[in-house]
Amino acid sequence: MTALEMEMNRDQLLDWLKAEGVVRDPTPRERQLAAEWAALPEEERRAIRRELDHLPPGPMASDVVLGNRR
């Protein structure tokens, strides 16, 4: 089999990732939230991204998970 034949297109890759349990289809709520985000004006989305990019430092998610396991 050649490298070209082994190459997956985007849809095949997504199907494989779903079959392996790595990704899944969005839930209806996630689709709703995505639509709400897409409906926001671009300037508002930029402002939100700027705010998220400059959050104050806090505990890493892994530290929170480890703390909750104790």
C-alpha cells in the first residue's frame, strides 16, 4: 500500500477518531451554544477572546483533578 493510499481524508479521519472514542458528535446543547457564539458580532467575540487570553493565573486543571481525588 502506498503512502497516498494510506492517507485518510478529513471525513475518514473523523470517522476513525469517533470509532476509537477520541471524539464524539456535539450534543444538542453544544450545537445551541456554538450557534449562539456564531451569532455574536465579531467585535464581541474578539473582546471575549481577549478577556479569556488574559485571565489571572490560577491552579492548573490537573492540580484541581488531583486534589479532588484525595
